[in-house]
Amino acid sequence: MTTKGEAAACKTAKYHTIPAALKAAKSGDTLEVCAGTCTASTTITTGAAQQPKITTAADVPSGVSLAGQPGATINAKGLDNGITFFAASGASASGFSVTGATGEGILAILGSKVVIKDNVVEHNDNGTAKSSWTECKPSGHVPGDCGEGIHLLSASDSQVLDNTSMFNSGGVLLTDEFGPNHGNTVSGNLVEDNESDCGITVVSHNPVAVNSEGVPQPTKGGTYANTISDNVVISNGTTGFGGGVLLASGVSGGGSYDNTVTGNEIAGNGISGVTIHQHAPLSHVSGDVISGNWIGTNDITGDPGTGDSQTTGVLVDNGGTHMTIKVTVENNTIAWDTYGIFNHSSGGLTQHGNVFLHVRKDVQS
């Protein structure tokens, strides 16, 4: 490995493991990783009771750019994560193949302005509910989720750009366990064949994201004002319970709102292409805008508990709570589905400008 320089410098690289180079790095440095497979590991002590440590192949500190040359691979077998940004504002990772982690291939937690770009993240998220990694543990009625391929956890103003996330349990995950998750952009990614879960999930797991009257508390929690744009999201959730793009609250008191899903191509996913779930009481899932997407045949496995067992482009479902979900679905092309939009929003749906092609019923209420 070399801190700066071209491929020729690999023969005389000063550092021979990623952890060693990162330990010596200073903010503003770019660490260039040569072709080859890294299996080294480091441990991050977080100080958080819920998550006391993280084992990872690469712990990227604030302001440092980790850049893989062609062929740079991180094998994270037996580790919690492949690449971790812990409170690492302004850091980045690009150009890697990341594989084998128990939890996330790439995790950014409690930081801002992190950039995750041009990586191939595959065959991660391998743990089960019995795994030691905290993200694998169930929480109440929310099943364990080992973190998926790429995870922004209580991160802000960060970017997940032009990656391939495939053959993980789920593709890309945005959550708010330790504080708000907002202002992030997930764009230009190929998210495919993550068979057990959703392609891209924006979900609140924080029970204080809204107050006792259901009003958002954005300084405490919530997944809000995130942009999901120009991704290709195909064939996810086909053996489990996952849609193309999911916007949801997973707990009472959670909040997932004011997010934008635009310009994506979404097809072949287990449940609806864009799925909005508000199944937890006293939660806030509202203000989302679904616009300008191409949405093909989705909901190929049916969506238990929603009454929607037919192919569907967009599902808006309040889980029988009678809570109103205000959502705008506009200017999308929805094709080859039984239902274009399946609406259980208690009157909160605004839809206009959508083109329905070979759809049996445009809007099912």
C-alpha cells in the first residue's frame, strides 16, 4: 500500500496492511491501496452500550480518502464490517471489492459528509440472529437485520454513489438508531439480487423520532430529507420480504418522512417497487415524493399483512392503523403490474402525471 502515488509505487509501498496505513494517516491524506486481498482487522471501541465494539478490516478516520486500485479487495470473513466510518466526517472509500462480512460490507455511523463511491459490495450481511454483531439482533417485533451491503446509520449529508451492491441479504440501508439520519444521497447504484431483504431501505428504528402527539423531533431521530435517485434496483427480496425501495417506520415513535425517490429503474422485486409502510402506531411516515421513476413488474411474492397479493408498482399502506400517510406519486411510468398504485393511505395520496402501461387497475384503494 502507498499513501500517495501510482501503481508502480506498490513495489516499494511503506505500509503493507490497510490498518497500519490508516493508523498513520492524517486528515486530508489519500491512501491508495494496491491490487490484492486484505484480510487484516482492527477493533473500534465505540463507548456505546448498545454497540461496544466493531471489528472491521478498515477503520477510516475523519478527512481521509481510502482509494482502491483495480483489483483491491477486502475479505471481511469473520469480521463485523469490511469498511467502517465511525464518526468520520469528510472521509471516503472508493474502488474496492468488499465481501464476506457478518454485517455490513461498508458502514458509516455517526458521521457526516462521508462518500462511498464506485465499490462492489457483495456477499456480505451474512450473520444470523445468533451472531454477535449488534445489528443482527431482533428489537421487539423488528427482526434482526445484520446491516445489509451498505449502511448509513445516523449519518448525515453523506453520499452513496455508483456502487454495485449485490448478493447481500439487503442492498443499501438508512437508519437512525443513534440519532437522525438525514440529507443523504443514494444515487447511481446498481442494487440487485439481494434476495432476503429490500434493495434500498429508508427506515426509522428510533422510538423518539416523533413525540407523543406524532410530531417529528428531527434533532433526536428520524430518517428524513434523503434522496434516492437514478439507481437500478432489480430482483431484491425474492426469497424473503423485500421491495425495491422501502420507506417505513419500524417502531412506535419512529419517523421516516420528506424523502424523495426519483429517476430510478425498479423491477422484479419481492414486494412493491416503491413500498411505504406505516405499520407501527404513533409513528410518522409522510411527506415523501415518488417521482419520475420507471417501475416495472414488482410484488412478485405478495406483501403479507397488507391485502396486496398481486403485482404492484407502488404500495402505500398504513397497516390498518387508520393513520394518514401523505405521499405524492407523480410523473412515473408504471408498467406490467396488476395494480399501478395500491393505496391504503387514509386519503393522503396525491397522484398525477403517472403513465400506466399494461396495468389492470391504475389505483386500487
